[in-house]
Amino acid sequence: MPGLALLALATVLAVPLPPQDTGTVVAPVYENATYGVSIPRPFDDWVFEPGEGRQTTTVIFHPRALPLRGQLWGALVLTSFPGPATLGQVVEQRIQTAWRRQLGPTFKLLSQDSVIVDGFPAIHVAMSGAISGTALDIDEYAIARGGDLLVLQFRYPRGLPRDSVGAGYRRMLDGLRIQGATPAPEPAPAAPLARSWATPRELPWSVWQVRAYDALVRYDTASVRADFTVQMDLVNDGPVPAESVTVWLWPALVLDSARSPAGRLDWSATGSVSRFLLPTGVLPQDSASVTLFYHLSSDFAPVPLLPAQAGLSPDGAYVVADWTPRVQPLVDSAGQFERNMRSRFTTRFDVPDGWKAVSSGRLTSEVVAMGRRRLTWAVGQAAAALPAFALGPYRIISHRSGGFPVSLWIAPLKDTIDVRALDALVAAVRSGWAFCSRAFGRLPFAEINVVSADVPGILGFAGLLLMGRGTVPSPVAGDSPSSLGRWRNVLYREVARTWWGNSVAFGGAGSGWLREGLPAWAALAARGALEGDTVRQRMVREAEAQWRTGITAALDTPLSTIGLADPRISWVRAKAEAALEAARRAAGESRFREAILSFALEHRNGWASLDALLAAVGLDGAAELRPFLF
């Protein structure tokens, strides 16, 4: 951002406080001709107190007879930038620099989403905390009009009825008039699966959090159909009773019905989002149980750029998608990630007698009865961000000697792999897992499962590798060292994805390159540690050459803008490898190794952002990373 814009940004970062008084305005409407803005007062006994600052006008509105220390007041901040205001950056810096400092340890971000206010793009943020011992909730709207920025803030002290105060604030928001307003264009609809993988953006923020999932997947080979029954243990994390639950499902899933312990639930659907009416309201911090019944549609079309796919056939099946119901968006439409709890997850499978099922976690039970086989997989302390699974007539080959146990799930009718190739595969998986355990911290997995399936290439999940047919090269079949090296790169990368993208999830700006770049760099580091620094240096040179020559300078975009479904995925990985290697050289090997380990451990089973990585690698490492990112 230009220097002048930074000055303007610094001006509006401070939390609005009572300005230098320029006279109390007792009028039904406050008008500012300079900015072309007018706003009504919320109640007849409220007054406006405008104040002028450097390049900023701040208008406090509050009850005439009530002091500001009671926190029953709001503010309108008006300022200008030399260029278009960058809403996302302004809001994020207000949250991190101003609100977290003002509210201290009591700060809690409740929601953040994009809205339209009087025809202009805006970001709405809801927060809570305490100031000088007074607990309050805060709504803030940041509105952009070209180079002008308007910030409208409402405060709700907890001791007052929120509904009555909120009615006045709503009158202000509805009555806000900004000159030059034009209807905001409707955003172009994204491809359904692309939207579903990146984030269910059409799912609004809600008060619900999921404590636990209990899922049953039943597969019928005669009709080639996968049916899902998922029970969600929900808790109302909001301040008021909740009477409905809004749920998002992957667009390839078809909802059949829903139930609660009291009986069948009524529901209405819009696209991939369904709203269910609960039998009774659920009080704050109370729980509710909702069970959804749905099946996988047979006419969906996978998106090649995204691992949101499924394959169904009479002789095997797999699902690589976020097939669980969501009650909160992973990332809101402002590009910021939601800090949701990671849920406990148990998956049960009901398959034909001769079949097996394999999923993330560990196999805890297996029962055969009435021609069907039931298997239960439980995820322990390392929660899976994406609950992938594979079904089929598998034969299990377990390798438990010589290191970490590895189980191979082979389909005898489809897989004809040389025994020595399988031994090489097990050795490579163990090597990659051992390196990641040392570099990023140990995970509570008893073993890793390698499953043969009809997936494209090799795909890694929490303690689970899905291997496409023909993706295991044979060292004795004439494969060249370079092809074996490329194969190890992919294998190590997907093993590392158990850490980066499963036990640690990413959100916010740059989440796409974090999710792809860290596993890719982990493969580079693993080969360097296992095969020597000469191999590492050669791989770094290859990555830098691929980044610089693989795309023209005009299309060389900053990594912080990369989404989860970018078509230039190989280029993203190459540039990420070059960026992280530059940061490693600047920070020093030992310092960088400690930083990455601390980063992985600190965010285990949680969410991490670009800012968290920059803070972890230190000033020298961050200085090298920033030119690649921004």
C-alpha cells in the first residue's frame, strides 16, 4: 500500500474514543456535506458529538444523559485514502492492532462476513469483550466508497436488553445514506464443487458448533449407491436461544430427511444449504442432536483441480470430499477463517461381507453378520480435516518390523504389483513419516494405511494414503533414477499433508499456497535430509527455474492471493518451495527448523494463518518471505 495510504490507515486503526468536541448536535439526522453522508439518530434522547482529527471525522452518538464510560454509544468514522480502500486489510488490522489491544484477553471474534450497505461493499465484524470492567458486544461495519472509508460502530452493554438497543441501531444502519450509491453487482456464481472445497460461502455464520460427528456409511453394490447417516452433537455457542440449524452439504450429496430425538424435522433448502426447524428453542451453551440422512448423487461431475471427487462401482468405491455436514463456514466471504472447534469424529461402515473399509484414524471394531460387514474407524487426538475413505474387496498386508507399522490394502483382482515394489513403497512411506515426525512433531497414529484405489495419482490424508493404480514404480523394472525421484517427491509431499492440511488447517489470505506449499517444501526437505544436501540444492534450483520460467511475469501473482483451487498448482508449489528455502537461508537452518516445529505444534488440531507463519519464522525469515507473498 502506498505511504500516504498507510498514514490514512494508521489514522483509522485506533478504536474510536470521544473526539475533541466541536459541539453537540441535537438533531434527528447528522449530515456531513464533505463526505456526502447522513445518518439518523437511534432514539429521540440521543445526541451526536462530531470531532475533527487529522484526515478523519469521528462522530460519537450516545444518550444525552448517560456518560460514555457506560459503553452505551456508537461511532461513525469518516476518512479518505489516496487510492481505493482495501477493506480486508483495513478490517484485519483494526481487529489485530486496535480491538485485541483494547479488549485484551476478553476479546472474542464472533463473526466476520461481507455485506452490502446502501449499495457499497462492506465487511461486518461482530466481537465481544470487556472495557473497564463492562462486558459488551460490538458490531462494526467497514464500508468502502472508492478512496473513502466509512466505519460504523455499535456497542451493546451486556446489562441492557439487546433487542431494544438493537432496534435503534438497525434504524441507523437502514437510514444511513451515502451519496453516489449504486446497486452492487451480483457476484458471479462459482463452480459448485470449487466453492464446496474452498469454503461453503453461502453458509452464513451461526451460533452452532459441532462437538462430535457419528457417521454411518452404507454401500450397496447392487444399486451402486452410498447412503450416509450422520448424527451431529451441537452446542449453542451464541448469546440467545436458537430455534433452527442451518447446514451445508457438498453439492454432490442429496438430502433425504432429518430427525431429532423428538421426531422428524421440517426443513427448506436453497442450493447446498438447508435450514432445519428444531422442536424447541435451545438455550445458550445447551446442546442439541440432529441426524441427517443423505446419499451420493450418481450424476455429479468432479473438478480436476480439486480433490473433491468420488468413484462408485460394483467392485470398489472411494470418496475424497468434505462429505460431512457443516454448520459454520470454514472461511467467510471476507476471506477470513472461522476459529471453529475441531470435532470428534467416528465413522462406521456397512459394506458387503467380502469387502473392507478404510478411513482416517484407527480401526476399532469389525463385525460380520447377515451377509454384511460393519467396521468402525475412530479419529483420536489428530483430527482429520477431510474424512476421506475407500471401500472394496481388500486384502491387508501389514509390515510391522523395521520401524513405523505400515498396512497395505490391496485389491487382488485389480492390483498386480511386484513384491519388491511394495517393499520399496513401504520403505519410502516409513522414511517420509519418520522425517515429518522429527520435523513437525509426532502424531498419535498407531500405523499408516496405504490403500489402492482408482484415485488420480497419490492423495494424502490424516494417517491415510490413497494410491492410484499404476502409481507405484518398480526399482527393478527399469525405472530411471529421475522418475523414482519424482515419485518420492509426490509420496513425501502427500505423507506430509497429514501434518499440513489435516492436523493443521489453514484459513485466510494465502491459505491456498500454505496448504500446497508447506507439504511441497516438506518433500524437498525430506529428500535433502535422507539423500544429502546436494539433492536438496538441485531440487531448489529446479523449483526456482520452474517458478521463473513456468509462467510469464505478467501472471506472476503474489502467493498471498492464491486460493485453494488455483489452476497453476505446480507453479504454486514451485514458488512456495523457493520462498520457504529463501526464508530458511535467511533465518538459519537451526532457527528455521525450530520455528517450523513450533508452528506445527502450536496449531495442532486448529487453524493457522499467514500472519502466524510470518511471526514464527522471525524477522529475517519474514523479510525474505514477504516479496514472494505480497
